Amino acid sequence: MIEFQYKREKENILISLKTDTTQIGTFHRIATIIYALKMDILSGELSTVIEKGREFTIDSFILQADGGDTTQAAFKLGMMMDSLFSKNTKFEEILEKLQIQEPAVATFFRETPEFIFSDLPERNETCLYLESSAGRGLLYYVSRILMQNQINIRSATIETDFETGRAKDSFYLTDVSGKMFASSDLADKIRREILAPIQSNSR
């Protein structure tokens, strides 16, 4: 099930979606489609809610589309989202059709990025604060590593500081067991994997 809405606002696209798909990797799938369609997430809110005993993800984003044709870009996005959450379509099949070109990670990390993991006992979640140079594909790249490490994004706030050109994103996470993990080896592993491309280039 997916409810998808969009509208144009000047040069940007405002989208909102609600789905009962809440498993690990849901946001990565969304970020992949947005990246593949040459759009960039400028800001957004991700949340997980419970309605009548069922979990839903409710997300809203402001997107910037390359080329300026926001109407066509939003239409394509809606079509892809329907396919993405269809029970009859596998994500791997969508990836094959999109033929995604990997982002140049160095564009995100022109300056040393900030990665801060902190546990929030009152929420039983770990907050990952990420600050780095903004760039299309950043969230696609980071969310893939979180998915590969079986990390569940319970909610998030995505922001772009246009004066500094910096992305300032906060993710509220749990591990595969639903627990906090900031003080574990898992947090260090995720940090190493995210920074691996720039660390290898500096050697």
C-alpha cells in the first residue's frame, strides 16, 4: 500500500508518501529512485507511526530536479514509487532497469564530514548526526550502508544549509534487534564503511 502526493513549489517538488512497508531498507529504496531520476533531496522528514495497531512510514521531502522539468520529473517519480511498493515487483528488477551510476563520494566529503553517534535511552534509539558537503546521491549512499548493516531508520530530519552548502541530517536508528548501538563496534563499522572511499584516496 502506498499513498503518494506531490506538488510543485517554484523550482522544487514537494512530495509526501505513506506506506505500510516499514522493514529495514525502506528509505534506501526511496532514496535510490530519487537519485536515479536525477533529483536531490534538499530537506525532509521521515517518521514511523502506529495506526490501529499497524506501523506505517510517513515521509515528506522537498526535491530539486535536474533540467527544470519538475512536472515530468514528479510524474516519473510517482510511477516509480508505485512499482517500488508493488507486491509483484522486486527491488532488484527495478535496479537493473535503472542502471544506476554510482555517485562520486568525494563530492560529499570535500571537507571532513561529521559523524556523531549518540544513544537516546528515552527513545531507545541511536541518533546519527551527519554533516557534510551536500550533493546528489549522498542519502542514497549513506542509506545503502545503513541497510547493509541491518539498521532500521525509525525517523529522520534532513536539512540543507544553503549558505554553507552543507547537509545537516539526523537519523534515529535501531539495530536489527531493535536496540541502540552507539557504544558498540557496529557504530565504528558503519563510520568506517561510509568514509572508506575518501580514506583510501588519502593513502
